[in-house]
Amino acid sequence: MNSVQRFTQAYNQAPWRKQLQLIGLFLLVLIMGALVAGIYLSVTARASTIGRGIQDMRSDMEKIERDIEDLETELAFILSNTHMQNRAIELGFRPAEPGEAVYVVVPGYTKPEVVSLAQSSGPAIHHSAPALPADYTQSLFDWLRERVFEPAAPLIRER
């Protein structure tokens, strides 16, 4: 019995070693938690920075779109009939009289056909849906049968 007690006592650890192991385990868990928290904070900070950048870019886009709309409005005003007539008068132009207009005949010119966007009174033409290629209508089972179960069929048909 004495030898068994000595054997177990030899392999038992001292209490201060057990305490050091517990402290080491606690510090390991604490360091791992700090690493996870640091990574989380880093990713969150990056995501918020990028999100703020996206918000800034969107506000810049909205400002640019407003500027474009303002310029389009200004262009429409400049190209309006009243404004163009006033500019033409300032530049010395005047409206043409009926006898002053010169018409030039161009050989080979055909007058464009009049396009009517109104519905015709005739029967409505229904267009059929475009047909899909056979590759897209083949089922998986057909493909498997063709490729796996009957792989030699094209070779047999060639002879």
C-alpha cells in the first residue's frame, strides 16, 4: 500500500503548479477574447468608414444630378422659341417672306413615310414567345441518360 501511495504522490502535481495552470488557462481565454474583440472592432470600424464614404458619394451624386437638372433647365430656356426669336432679331435676322424662300429639288430623295402610333382597326397580331434552344429544354434525366447510360449511341449510329 505504501508503494502505491508513493507512486500516486510522485505523479501528483504540487498545488502551486495547479494554480499556475489555472492562471495560464484564464490568461489564455482572456487573450483570445481580447483578440476576437479587437478583430470585431477593426472590422466594424472599417465597415462604418466605408459606409460613411458611400453616404458621402451618394450626396455628391445627388448634388451633381441637381446641377445637371439646373443646366438642362437653363438650356431649355436658352433654346425656347421666344428666346431664340429675340436672339435672332438682335443678330439682324428677320422672318422670311413667302416669295423669298427657295426650294431645292434633290433627285433620289423620297419623302419619309408617316408613322402612325394609333392602334390599327385590323385584327391584333399576337407574337409567340421566342423558342428556347434545345439545350435549355432538356431535363437532367434526359441529359444523364444521353451522357452516362448511352455514351456509345453516337458511335453506333455512325457505322
